[in-house]
Amino acid sequence: MAAESPRRPSRCTGGAVVRPQAVTEQSYMESVVTFLQDVVPQAYSGTTPTEEKEKIVWVRFENSDLNDTSRNVELHEMHSTGNEPPLLLMIGYSDGIQIWSIPISGEAQELYSIRHGPVRAARVLPSPQISPQKSDNFAEKRPLLAVCKSIGSSGTSPPYCCVDLHSLRTGEMVKSIQFKTPIYDLHCNKRILVVVLQEKIAAFDSCTFTKKFFVTSCYPCPGPNMNPIALGSRWLAYAENKLIRCHQSRGGACGDNIQSYTATVISAAKTIKTGLTMVGKVVTQLTGTLPSGATEEEILAHSNTRRSPLVPGIVTVIDTETVGEGQVLVSEDLDSDGIVAHFPAHEKPICCMSFNPSGMLLVTTDTLGHDFHVFQILTHPWSSSQSAVHHLYTLHRGETEAKFAPGCC
């Protein structure tokens, strides 16, 4: 998404207040007058308007301690009288981010603003879940903001290769986590901070921010979401690059069940096309070569298949509390400690997935965007192969291809 907003100076602490305004739509004549006032003078003078605009790159609502009624006494008193807690709005610009608190009155208050370059991902971290075995090393600095921007704190790392943790209480940076490859997204809950890289996932303890575990077997999605994951209150789901039969759970989706009339006609056409090309497929399998009329995409797919048996559409769900430290690997030679479920969800690469608030339902979609699948995950205490994955619903969007941006599920 892209929009325009008045450019404001950098600010490390909040304070600005924007009062609500009535939404009005300009008439055709008012639009023409506005155009004549704003554009025509520029064409003759060659100057830009005094109020410079900047583009809004992304927008997201956050849930954190800042708008949690159980942790904020003032918000709890407001909520007990029937008023809803304020919304927490995060806006990403081409040169930084802003965090706004929007109560039910609509009077938005700026909580935080930083303008130190483009920001790819940012999250307001919730207070960690404390246990007798560990304590919060950053209790006096919270709430914390995790930011992945083009230029890290050191200034020497490659673009988008570090995560800086800023204190929203003091405005200072309290920790920086460096990586060798670019970061694509950040996720967090009360247990871990998850850093998403291309084909890799790294999880850090929410109290100490030391590395807890990492995954290197993610399927390479063509984008725009390079490495889709879903993080619930305890479970972490990601796209696995292959299906391991000994860990496969019962259920899942064996194929995209399309029931519309249009889809049935298209499916029949695809069946005819498959029948016409069956001889070529058989020749390919027997001789290891492709027909002379094969496209470049088929040649690349064929060569990649021979080099690496990657399987798209596979989902692995792990328990972030019981999984061991170090590398998480789904393998025939290793036990399934911490692996909750392992199942096929689509025939194409997965591009988006998300848990519901309870963490028991998982919605997924692939790169084509035709179908959204909803799964119910029922775990088994012994192994992931005994877990049941029920395919509850399929939302059929249509036959035209679409691209889904991160966070749209």
C-alpha cells in the first residue's frame, strides 16, 4: 500500500496529538478547483508546494502492553466503564516509523517516532512470560520496540541485516542482533522473538534475547512473502521444504478441492491438456530429457528436481516451549521432539499462513491464491505422526491468479 502524509521532523519520544476530523468527499467541481490551485501554479513556476509529502509504505495494528487493559491500570478503568482500549497503530515510512495510540474518541496521540532510514519490519514486544528459572534482563527498559531498518546501529552491516531493540520508555537502544543475510520479517510473542530470513528462521528468548533455536529447512517461496510463517501464543508454523513420511501427521490437504462450476470446467480443460501431454511426460521420465518444445520454466523445474527433491506446500508446526535448543530438523534419522504436526497443505508453494487467537486453527494459502485452507490441529503426546490435522474449510477465491502480501491472512 502507498499513501501520502505530511513530512514531520524526527522525534524519539512521542507527544504530537491529531484530533479527529469528519470524512468528506470532494465534489467534481471541488476536485477541479483543487487541481487548479495545486498543480497548475507548479507547471508555470516550476516549484514544488511548501508542504512536502512522504509516502506511507506499510501500516499495521499492534497488540502489546501499551494497549493491554490487564497491564495498564488506566486502560482497565476505562474498559470497565464500557470503553474499548485504544488501538495501537504503527506506520512505516520511507525514512522511519511512527507509533500512534488511537482511543475510542479518535484523538490520536503519537507515542514514538524515529527517522533513521527505511524500515522493513518492526514489532512492539510484549512483556515476556517469567518463570522461576529465568528473569527479565530488560524489565526496566520495557516496553521494547524491535526494528529492522536499512542501516543498523553499527553502520557497517549490510542493509536490513540487523535487529535493533529500542526502549519506548527511555528512547535508547538496548541491544542489537546482527545477521549475515537480509531480514524479511519479525514476529514475537511472550516467549520468543522470531527473525525471518530467506529459507531460515532464528528464534531468540524473550527475556535475554539469546538464540534459542533455528530452522534452515524452509521452502523458498518466490514472494512477495519470501519465507511465510505463523506464530501463535506457543506454536510456530513454517513452510517445510520436503515431506518426511515417518513424521507426517494424519490428515491435511491432499489436493485443492474446487467445487464451483467455473472451476469444474477449467479442471476438465486441464485434464484434457494433461492427457495430450502425457506421452511427453512419460518420455521425460524414461529418458531423463525434455521434449524440444519445453519452456524455460519447465527446464528449470526439471533441473531443480533432479538436483534437490524440494516439495512445495508442506507445513511443519513446532512447540516453541518443548523444542530443543539449536537446529530444528525434521529428518528420518531424528526424533520428533517439539514437532507438533507435519502435513501437506497445498500443491503449490505456501505464501501466507496465520493462527487464530486460540492457536488451534491454522489458515494457509499458496502462491496462486485460489484457495484458503483452514486446518484444526489436534496434537498427540507421543509424536507428530499420531497428531490429527483436520481440513475444516476451503475458501475458494477464484481462478484468476493473485499475490498476497505478508500479514493479509
